[in-house]
Amino acid sequence: MTYRIQHDFLLLGKESKGFSKNYTYEWDDSLGGSSSQLFLTLQIEDFNIPSEEIGDLIFKIMKNHFFNDLESPPETRFEETLKEINHAIKEKENELETNIIPLMQVIIAVIENDHLYLSQRGDAEAYLIRRHYISTISEGLSETKETAELFSNIANGVLMTDDTLILSSKRLFRYLTKPDLAKLFNEEKSLQTRLESIRENISFESPEQINLLGIYIGQPRKETIIEGTIEENESNKTQKTDWPKIQKYTKWINPLTRKFKNALPQKFPANTTAHAEIEPREKFQDNPKHPSNNENYHSSIPAKKLIPNLDFLKNWKELKRDKILLMLIAVVIILIAGIYVVRNQGEKQQYLKELETKLAQAELNINTAQTTGSYDRDTATKLLDEAESLTKEVLNSGYLRGKANEDLIKIANQRDKLDNVSRLENPTVYLDFSTINPTMNALGMIAMGDRRYVYDSNKLYEVILNEIQNPTNIDTDETIRDAAYFEEDEALLFLTKSNRVIEYKDGQFSFMDTEDGAWHSAIDLATYNNRVYLLDPSQKQIWRYNKQRDGFSGANAYLPTDSIDLSKATSFTIDGSIFILNNDGTINKLYGGEDQNLKIQKGPTDLTGSTLIDAEFERFQVFILDPSTNKILIFNKDPRTGDLIYSKQFILENTEPLHNLYVDKESNKVYVVGQTKVYEISY
């Protein structure tokens, strides 16, 4: 089945420091083979390499090699195309004498008839939106990131009418939740309008550029069944057969069938129409010899004119041996068709049995995981992974979908029990800014003594007895990025996007100076004792400033040269040691500038959607915020090894995108900051 396919593009976030481009190409089945579409989304984060040349090279290989041997199965052609791309990129790296694969965020997709083939590299992701359910269909393809090849894994599946695919050069769920994205694509709007609504609903400006390619699967095309003579439509439900397979056994019948057709009586002479034999009524009414004026008109007409079928019978008898041969041919055709139907039915029944066996194995895994999960979490996780893989395979087959969906729900519920997950369908709202400022875009919550504050890009709101006070402008020319409480000076410090630091003390805002004359660039701010720390991924360093009487000292580099790579760092926090959260989900723990090789025990290791980590010296827990799934994960500090031990997680459902969190260790509550609301959770 071939679908009508629409596609459109969208660019989000700031101007890229590299190259972004989408490529599309459509192959018409009139050229041979099946109707196909090629899609490529590419982002290269470096100006110093010929990025557009590389993108054009990849797409040229896709067009040339995928349609090279149309007799081969599409999955084989797709795999061979990826091999050619890998070879070409390797040659390009040798030519440029630089390693370009780690700089590439790329995803390619091919749709042939109703089947999707997919591969990706880097942070690029593909999402499938089907009936209000969103799944990351590229999940697991980048498990082997250390490989030297650009593409190593392939995913495939069957598409359906009204499916929407989104190819994204970055993780979209860092800035927009799954429920919100599903809501946008639930509305009856054009693909372009839906994509634009993503830009409007992202809670804050992305610090990186995101390249989106949207693909909408429309209604099936009308298809020709047998050499263009019969079309599928509402009035013609003729089922499409494997005509070419039958035709190779019956093509020798054509000459004989033409002979038989010519032997049949013709109702009208050749090259005439029915109306040519009908004389005008006025012409024959005045003619007494015309048969219509004769009382014996009917009896005077020869029998063969009244019963033309007699000619047919005569011609049929004259066929002699041809008649017998034609009957034999008809019997052969019926036998071939019968064998074909029986064979297909048998294959279908065998296929259904195989699918049922897979579902039975999946259910066995689910039940076993339920038993072993209490004492062997790793084994239970592997069992659920295998069960999920088998169930999705059945789901993608198009058969037994109801049972497969039920098992996927069971697997999800069992994972929740295994991971000690609490799903909060309607979490408690602690503060609601939408009533006083509908355009509010809160960035964080902070406390100074017993006073609490919420801040956005340029305003500070004090909260007294759960009541929001009138805002105070921080600075009309600056945009706030982050904030921290500086206990040494009993002040709040705000880091701006122009790399300045503003102090709020005794109700007054003032810019803070350093002996260097300027602060280093940074994405995050933290304080500890009498020092201020800035996280600077661009220079792969943490800068440390000491408080002085009239400002701060010059910057001191906290890390020895090339000790660890901070280029992927997104957040950090200090409790004596420094915890650094990276955008690939890894966490570094530093003490005295040295990496402590932190390990996470008993917990989920996939933290790739996380954006914030929070720890304190006098608090036993470390908190991590994952806005892509609306999760708050809690880890306990192991006092013996210094590692983190997974404890629990909360998933906030039916909420707006989450931006930040604040932990009150006195009341054992965590306050999660959304766009216009602050939610309260007891942990």
C-alpha cells in the first residue's frame, strides 16, 4: 500500500554555530520499483569543515544506491546504502585529517510503500505520533556511539494512515513534554501549522539550534490492480492479488482467448453503433412495406435474428478441440488460484502462531520479572527489555495488536514497580502565576533565610505565606540565566546571559565586579562557603572566585588542564564535592579537581533528558530533574563509597514543561518550577 505523504521543515532555537539542513527526494513508481521517499536531517556543529559538501555527498549516495538494484528487497538496499555512506565519510575524514563523525547529528529515513526504514547518529531522534501516543522510534539505535562508523543500527516498521513522523537533530523532549506534543498533533491542523505550534509552545528559548523535519502519512493512493483496468475505490472492493505470479503461468492463454472472443456473435456490425441501425420513426411510418406496418411482422423475422444465441452455440460447436483446451485451461487457472489461496492461508496461520508464541514468551518474562524484581533488579530489567522487544515486534506486524498493547501496559507498570516510580496525575500546585501574569515564564525558585523567591528572565517575585508579591525588576537590559543563594554575604546572586553577576541584598540590585574586570562566560552558577563558581563548557573549565571586601577576586581555574571533558556539561552543584551533569546523561564527581569515577547503583542509567542536578552538604539526597519525561529522580549518597544509590522517582503528569527545582530539606519537600506554576511534592 502506498500513502500520500506530506512533509515540512522547522528550525528552532538560536542561530547555530554550525550547519543544519533537511533533504527530501521522491521516487515515482513509473520509473520502476515501488514509490519511495528519502529523508535526511543533518546538523554538523563545526564551521571549520565543509558541512554542506558532506551533507550533499550523503544524500547523493542515498539517491544513487537505494534505487540502484530495484529487484532487491528495500531492507537490503537500505543496508547497502548505509555501508556506502560509512565508507564515503571515512574517506572524507582521511581527506580532511579530522574526526568529523562525533560532530554530526544525523538521521535518515526511507519510506517505501507502507514501510519505514530508519537509522541515526548522535543526539538526533525520530518520533512517531500515532493516535495520541508518542514513541521515540530511534531509541536504541545509538547504543554503539563509540563505533567509528556513522551508521550502525537500523529500525523498521509499518506505517498507518494519520501517522506523523518528526525527525529532530536534537532531543526535542528537553524543551517540550510528550503530553504537550501529543496535544499539538491531536488538533485538526495542517502539518505546517502543527510544526509552528511547537515553536509557540516551547517554554523557553532553546540554547541550541534544533532542526525538525515533519512527515505526515495521508490516505492511501488509488492503485491499479491488473494492468490499469480495475481501480480500488469505495464502489469496487476487488481484492488485489499477486497477479504477476499467476500471469507467468497463464500468459500463453492470450492468443486462444482472443480467438474465442472473435468467434462470439457481434450484436452490431463492425465500426457501427447501436443507434446506426435505428431508422427515424417518421421515415418508416409512411412506408406500407416497412415491417412495422405489417401485421405479421414478428412471424416474418428469421429465428436466428430473434435468438442471436443460436449463432453463439453454432460457433461454440465449431471450436472443437479448442473448446476442450479452453476448458482445461480454465480448470488449471482454478487449481492455481486454489493452491495460491490455500498456501497463503497456511502461511498466515503459521505466522499467527509464531506471533502468539512471542506474546506467550513476553508474558512469561513479565511474570518472572515480577517475582525476581524484589531481589535481582538487573535480571528483572533484562527480562522486561526482552518482553518489550517481542511485544513491539508483534505490534508492528499488524496482527494481535490489542493483546500486544495490553502487554506493553503491563511492562510499563512492572517497570514502575521495579524503579519505585510514583506517578502524580495531578500534583499539588503550590504557586500559580497565571492569574497575575499569563505570560509568566518562570526560571527557578530560591530561598534566602526564611524568605522564598521565584524569578524569571528579568523579574523577582517574593513569596510570603504562599502569597505572590508584586514583582521587582532585576535589570531591564539584562536577561537572567541562573541564580544562587550566597550565604557568606546573605545575598542572592544572578548570572546573566551577557556573563555578568548581579547581587540582590537589602532590597537593592547591584552589579558585582572582579579583579579581572569581567566574569568568564558560564551557563550555571553555584556558591560554596565564601566562593562563587561558574561552569564554563566552552573553555571546559570551572572558574572559582573568592569574595573580597569590594567585589571578587580574579578567576582561578578549578580543574587541572585536560583533566576531564566539560564540553557536554549542562548543570553542576556543590556539597563539598562538585557534581557535574552532562547532556549525554553521565555524571562526574570531582573532589580537589580530580574525578572520583562516580558510580550509580541500582538505578536507571539513562539520564539523557536531564538538565539539572542539585545537592547540599547537609542533605543526604541528590536530586535530578528530567524535563523530557517530567521526572524528578532521587539518589542517596553512599557514605562509604561516595557513590549514588538510586532511591525513587516522581513523574508529574498533566503539567506544563518543567524548568527547575528547589529542595527544602527542613520540610522534606521539593518544589518543581514550571512555566506558570510551582508544584509541591513531599519526598
